[in-house]
Amino acid sequence: MPSTLVALTVAAHDPAALARFWSGLLGWAETDDPRGGVALLPSDDTGFGLRFTPTSEPKVQPNQMHVDLTSGSPEEQQQTVALALELGGRHIDIGQRPEEGHVVLADPEGNEFCVIGAGNAFLAECGFLGAVASDGSREVGLFWSAALDWPLVWDQDQETAIRSPHGGPKITWGGPPVRPKAPRNRLHLDLQATDDRDAEVERLVALGATRLDGGHEDGGVLLADPDGNEFCLLAPA
């Protein structure tokens, strides 16, 4: 069986403080993380958690991934923005245009995220955490669809998106041009093998993944997708 997506992991200078920010913004509870760091458990149908692990590496460029938060009304969008600023976030300019209808913010460590305006049909029914939006090629979108066994729900003009059959957020890839990759992404996906991890590694490699040297801070197997973005495969629970 395919792996399960268990977490979006964020490398942080202060994992506990960053977890408090996102816990306050999402309304998710903190929990002990047996693999180190701090974890947040979803209080809705998101289907995967957030993990915050320590790093001393500086953030040198925009992240390959960011989250999109949805809004049910203009008032809800304003409330989400106000809460994020109160918790320690800030406005940032990445070239967005006012007519695009979303507000671009950064968390206290500079990780970008968007608060999407009301009435966005693409993220309808995806929940408050509407998407994990990624910079990446069509090839990598097809890889992740096969890796997780999530159907493609968008495949146009080199842009792709997948979503779990059980609902929750979409994961999207914007197509070319793809920014040069950072030496190591600050955000990555953690998967958990459902059965034989060695066999799952072989399956993922056959789909286009690459084994990376070194392990992972959690003792998992460190791999890269076809665009070179790191992800970790954990042993079955």
C-alpha cells in the first residue's frame, strides 16, 4: 500500500515558539512528538499534522512550499490576518497584486503563507488550511499523485494539484518557471510506510525519487522527489 502523509515539517530556529504561533492561528493543539521537536494535531479533516524541528541554518530565499488559509467571508479574511499579526506575523510583498484577493504574510521566522479571499472556488470545501502550495514542475505533481495514491484534481498548463480521497487540503504545484532550489528546504513532507519500508523505498525510487546521502534526524529514510525536494519516509507505526 502507498505511504501515508503524516506531517508537514518546518525547520525552525525556535520550534516551540513557532509551534505556538501556528497553534494559535489554526486552533490546533500541541502534542508531544516522539521524534523530537514539537507537533500540532489537526482539529479538523486536514489529515496530517505540523511538526517543528530545530535548525541553525538561515532562511535564504522564499520557501518551496507555503500554506494557503481560506476565508468564508471578507470579514473572516480580515479576522485571520488580524490574528496572525497579533500572534507575531507580518505582511510581506512578493509581487502580489491587489486584484488577486489574497493577503501574503510571514510567520515569526519568515515562512510565507497566504490568507485567501472569500469565494475561492478552487479551494472550496478544502477546510481552513486549504492548500499546501508548492513551487514545482508537472512531473513532480504526477510523482506525488502516484506516491500517495491521491488523484489529480487539476492538470492544466503545467500546473497540477492533488487531494486525498478523504478530503482535506490540496497540494499544488505551480509549474514553470521553477525557482532554483535552496540547499535544503525549510519545509518538507514526512511520509509513513504502511508495511515494508524497504519495499516502499524501492517503489518511490521507481516512481522517480532519489535516495539522499545521510539519514534523517528522525531516523527515517531521506529521499528527494523529481525536483530535488527532500522528504522523509518513516517506518510503519
